[in-house]
Amino acid sequence: MLVLGLETSTAAASVALVDGDGLLGEMFFNTGRHVSRQILSLISLLLKQTGVEFEDLEGIAVALGPGSFTGLRVGVATAKALSHASGKPLAGVPTLDALALNAAGVTGLICPVVVARREEVYTALYRWQEGRLCRLIPYQAVTPASWVGYLASYNEPVYFLGDGVQPFEESWESLKEKAVFLPPENSFPRAAHIARLGRERLSRGERDDIFQLKPLYLRPPAAVYKEL
Amino acid sequence: MSSIILAIETSCDETAAAVVEDGVKVLANIIASQDIHRRYGGVVPEIASRRHLENIGPVVQEALDQARISPAGVDAIAATYGPGLVGSLLVGLSYAKGLAFALKKPFIGVHHLVGHIYAGFLEYPELPLPAVCLVASGGHTSLFYLVSHEERYLLGSTRDDAAGEAFDKVARALGLGYPGGPELEKLARNGDPQAIHFPRAWLEEDSLDFSFSGLKTAVANYLRQRKEAGLEINLSDVAASFQEAVVDVLVGKTLKAALKNMAKSILAVGGVASNRYFRFSLKRSAREAGIPVFIPHPVYCTDNAAMIGCAAYYQYLRGQFSSLDLDAAPGLPLEVL
Ligand SMILES: [Zn+2]
């Protein structure tokens, strides 16, 4: 199954093409350019370089967040439109699941952290078990201080990764030798993982309704916040 | 051969899609309004963006269904790219570009104000040029000189509040709901427009610019003074007198621009052009001056996608297509059009 993946939930943007279990091509840019300016050019170039026609695609996968609201709007709107125009099935994939896959294979806890505004991070907790990623808790937005307090209750190494590692390093380091940091290349979710996880869903027959699909914002708009 | 354009407009809080044939035949014009903003007394950008992302697919599909056309049957896809709220613009723009990419059809980015102007050509494709066009809405108040479909000039703009914005703010001061324009207009119908004299900002002798913030302050001062003095306030009279002051300036400056430039016709568009008292006043004054006036149906005055489809049609005829790298331009200047 030939699936196109779109990832635009952080400052970086990437697109990838998977065919069955294999990765045919992937492009990643972390240049701070506006995602809406480059996303279709990236898809176009990816298809050209892999010799695949848009018509040949069998599905589209898109990162649902949590992450940058603007990035998610561009990615999800683009993916919905591609699916709407072509009738190809669409699968949304939580960004933190894809990010956690960057740490596949480690022994211990996997903790992706993505910067959120208001000095918080979007996060969840995973474990790599029997060749699969298992999520242990719901996706959430938390302050690093309260989050490390919770993580300290685990007696095993925590592998941190994501663009929320560096800005809040002091918090994570309070876990002392239990905190393990992955190299910076692993800081961003990759479209290859979005495409792979999306393909898994699509091949199970799960497709999202393009008229119902929403990003995982994890937070109400600020105006609603004030009301609560 | 006819050309069918699918157009999308999401610059503020209306999710709109239309199918327009040859720039004049509206095969579908779907508008999903977001009533949720009423309770906040104004448009909340993050809420608007989220609603657009939920509405856009169904709205586009409804437009296609109503036009009885498949996505592959359209000749080009158009969308507003600015000015407007960035999050709102990005949803419609990304959707339109995605459709164009998948369908391998040309994409046309449209300036929101050019869209408003073309609401006029949608209904009156033969309106005599050169024309003077007033665009008056909640976000803009500008006068343009339209020479041809390729050539137009900005004659003047508001220096502070837009006319529609003044309506909304005064409506709020009078305790009316949001959006205030239509509510205030209703209230003004039972009032005396001459009851209170509010100031008109005509600015410098030859200026075609506008200013409405002084008027807004004058209304607020009037209300406060009456209240402090324990005097009764006739809200209908306040509404009517305020409306009279705004319309006076809008009509006066539009007429002045038309006479000064020897325009063959006058066009008025934008949400404020759906105000009945304004329509009546402009028509009356223009008739006296002997200049024909064109004001589109109210549904084409407020934000809609049919006007974007019409503007896109003239760009389509000129082969003026946009790159799929086109980004949203929230602060797109008026001079660019
Ligand atoms: Zn408008």
C-alpha cells in the first residue's frame, strides 16, 4: 500500500512516501519557513523523485498534533483537500506517537516533549514492547515542573526527545541519571513515521471522515479558557 | 467555451465556497456563518480558524452538489489569500491549493478587496467604466478608481476605524448584540436622524480619506453626559443620528470622488453597502448628480465566495495564475490590488 505522509506540527515540515513496510522517500526541512508556502512543492518534488504519480497513491496520512496550531491547520487542511479531490482514504496520526517512534527499541520509558505555549509541553509516555510502541497515559499539556514530578515516580530511565527537550533541560535533568537524551536529529516527528502509522490504520480498514476529522489541539482557544 | 471556477473565501468568520460560471453565473454560493462569536462580542481568531477547518469540506461539497458538478469538472480553483485573519486565511487557502494540486487545475489567489469589488461585476458585468467604487465593511473603508479590469487605483482609505467597525462599536455602546450593524440599522428605523448632531470628519479639503473614531467617541460622550445628567436617552434617535453621520460622509466622499474623476458610474460594495438607509441615500444623491449607481444584492455585499469566483474569472482570462507556494498575507496592502 502506497501512502503519502504529511508532518507539519512543529517548526519543521516533512513529507514521506511509504510502500508496504518500506520507505520510498522522505524530505525534511527545519528552516522556519512558512509551511503553507512549501508543503505542496515538497509533495510535488517527492513524487517526482520517487517516480510516483499522485494518482498511484493509495492513501494519505497526516499528523494530527498536538503541536503548532498554525502548522496543524495547514497540514490537516491540505490533507483533507487531497483526499476530498481524489477520494483517496485519509488517516490522521497523533504527532506524539510518531515522535516516540524516533526512540524505537530503547529499554525504558520514552517521553516525547513538544513545546506548547504558556511554558508548557505536550507529552505522553510510551514503552517499546515486543516490537511495538505502547502508550501508557493520555496525551496532555503540562508544565515541565509538574511533569518531572510524575516521571520521578518511575524507577527506570526516561528517554526524552522532541523540541521541548532543550528549552526545559533543567527540569528534565532534575531526574539525574534517569534522564537520557536522544541526539538532536531525533527532536522532530518525521513524516515517514506518520506515513507508516497511517498505513497501519488504513490497512486495518480504518479511515477518517474528512468532514469530521479535527486536529488534537489538547487546549481550548484562549477566549474559552477565560470562561472556564 | 465556458469556464467554471470553484472559489473559497475564509478571511474572517464566514466559511464560504461558490461555483461560478464565466464570472456571472452563480451555480452555487454556500456560506456557513459562525454564530459562536456573538457571545464574545467579536470574532475570536482561534475559534474562527478551528471552525473553518471543520466547515470547509462540507461547505465545498455542498457547493459542488448544488452546482451539480464533480471536482474534476471545474476549470480552476480560487481562494482569498489576504488581507484577513491569518489562521482563517490559511484554512481556505490550503484547502484550495490542495484541491488544485490533486486535480491538476490552475490555482488563482484573490485579494479579498478585489473580491468585494467584483461582487459588482458579478451582477453588473457591463457597468460603465471608469467607475468609482466604495468598499465599506467591518474591516475596510476605501475608495477605488476602476479604469479597466487591469487598472485600478486607491483614492482614499480610513485612517482609523472602518465604517462597519464604527457600527459594531456604537452598537455595543447602545447595548446591542454582535454583529452590531444590522441591529443598529433596525433600531435607527424608528429614530429621528436629525435629533442629535454628531460630528462628520471631512478631513482636508481634497482628501478622500475617512475617519470614524471621532464619531464613535462623540456617541460615547453623548451617552455618558446624558446618563450623568440623569436625562433620558432615546436609543433610536442616537442610532439614527449616528447612522446619518456615517452615511453622510460615505455618500459625500463617494460622490466627490466620482465627480472629481468624471466617473461614468458608482459602485458600492462591502457589508455596509447592505445597509438599506445607505443604499437609499447613495442612490438619491447619485441620481441628483446624474451618475448611475450599482449596488449588489446584500448577499454579495457581505463576505461570500461568489465574488471571489468572479474576480478569479477575470484573472483566469488574463492567464494570471498563482503558484502553489502562495502564502497567506494577513496584512496584504490595498495598493497591491
Ligand atoms: Zn470582507
